[in-house]
Amino acid sequence: MPVFPSEGAQAPDFSLPRDGGGTVSLKDYAGRKLVLYFYPKADTPGCTKEAMAFNALRGEFEAANTAILGVSADPVRAQDKFKAKYDLDFPLASDETKAMLEAYGVWGEKSMYGRKYMGIERATLLIDGTGKVARTWPKVKVTGHAEEVLEAAKAL
């Protein structure tokens, strides 16, 4: 099973369908820093809180030459609804095939209330302008996370 990328490693390349149609890929962010965050399911409480926290700091991320991209296994239609419902101003990508999620080591077995199932581990990477992983947050707790990622982006 692929493992979560380590700091200093080249970020795995990807090209995914995104909200609003079209695709988004790692090379789209060449020369800029990228917050690549993975979330389990659109429009659930934790994922909504995380998305809104990143969205609230979007201007500060922009000032730090840092883009934001959220990725889940939800279909594009669900991403469109999630983005519109909460007026999110950054792209959301869909990996229904799970190939990119697996390449980043965030798709795997999870457990809740004793039941095992396959799902996405909430995780974030900060990728530098050359496509290298600058910082990682493999097991994210939502509260205060966007602020922590912003501080790391400003310091990079």
C-alpha cells in the first residue's frame, strides 16, 4: 500500500476532474505553493468546518502565494453542491477512482464504532513551487488546522 508522502519528497503527479467542469493537476500550481488537503466527505460537519476555515483564510493564503485544493472521492456533482452551499472560493477535486488518493496514501481501512470500512484519512500537505512536499499533516484535527497550515505557508 502506498504511504503518505514524506517531507522533501516529490509530490505524486495527478490530474483530476474538478468542480465546475474541467480538470486540475499538480502542474497547474508550478511556481506557487499549494495546500493539498484531503477530506472524507463533502457537506459533513468536520469537512464543512475545515473547508470554511480554509476559505476564511483564503486572502492570507493568496498573499503568501499559496493556492488551496480540496480533494475527496465525492463525485463532481457533490463537490459543486458543497462549494455552492458554503460559497467556497477554491477548487474541489474529485477522485472517484481513488487512484490519486491511493498514490498519496490517504485511502485505506478506517474503523468507526467497531465497524471497518474503506475511506479517506483527513490529511494535508503543503507543496512548494517545485512540486516537493514541504510539510505534512497526516492525521488532521480540524480545529486550528487551517491557521497552522497558513503559518507554515508564510514561513516557506
